[in-house]
Amino acid sequence: MLGPRKSFYRPLSREVDDDSHAWLLTFADAVTLLLAFFVMMMSFSKVDIVTFEQVKAGIARDLGQRSILRPAAQLRSELDTLVDSLGVADAVSVNICERGIVLELASNAFYLPGSSTLRP
């Protein structure tokens, strides 16, 4: 008589290895980093000069750099010096706001009161 028949096929293993989903953790980390990168890119998409300079100065201060170049502040000081040298400090004011450097010109410096014609 013939003995028990041997099969050439191995039975499928129903056990799940613990490492079979290890790639998911790496994938989740990569997706999270990409999301954070694009959120930062979105936040810097509209370049605000004043805010950019403040962030740059804060980072430089925290990293220990002593000299911080701030072009908007330097331009404002140059404009203040120019306004003072021309003697029109009462008619012109120089400010820095969220839009950048703002020059405010008093209307009485250019127009006669009650008139729409420019002064010579």
C-alpha cells in the first residue's frame, strides 16, 4: 500500500509579522515633514519686508551674530537724514509699517489752503 501522499505546496502562513507595517511609520514621518515644509512655504509666499527683517534679526540674535543688517531700517535712517538736511521735517514724516517704508507728506507743503493748485 501506498503511504500518505506528500504535497508540493506549502500551506499559507496566517501569522502576521510585527515588522510587516514598519514602512508605515517612515511614510507617516515623511508625509508630516512634507506637510510642515509646504505650510512654511505658504507662510512665506507673500514676502513682507518688515516681518522678514524682524524674523531675520531674531534668528541672527539667537544664533549669536552680532551685526545684523536691516535694509529697511538703514533706508529709513538715510531718509530721515535727508529730510532733516533739506529742512522739511515739519512737512515730511518717515515711518515703517507692515507695508514697508511710508513717506507722509503734509498737504500744506504743496497746496495753498483752499486751493487745488500746487505751490511753486
